Amino acid sequence: MKVSVSNEFCQGHAQCHAKAPDVYELDDEGFIRAVAQLDVPPGLEEAARLGASACPERVLAPDE
Ligand code: SF4
């Protein structure tokens, strides 16, 4: 599973990381670290979807 990341729209709310810390890493300023696309590790698909739906800026788009 992959998640498209429109990181240019990230506002550093950290909601993605709060829901799925093993999927969405943040940088030192609280912005998403991934650029363009990230691979979700096996078993973390549901967490990835939860984290994506929690993003108020619609930065994260799961591909399934
Ligand atoms: S929830 Fe959205 S805006 Fe906030 S850090 Fe994550 S990707 Fe960025």
C-alpha cells in the first residue's frame, strides 16, 4: 500500500502522526517527513488510513 503525500500543503498539525506514529514520521518542526509518496509497512494499512483521514489539510491520500 502506498500513500500519496502532498507535503507542500502540510501545516504541521501532527494529526497523522498522532493516529499512526509508525507510518507518518515528522521532522523536527512537526511537518511530515515523506515527500511525494510513502510505502506503508505490512500490517499498518488501517493505521495509515486513519492517519490520512485525520489530516485537516488533505495532505495524505491512500491509493486504495
Ligand atoms: S496531519 Fe496533515 S498537515 Fe498535519 S503534519 Fe500530518 S500531513 Fe501535515
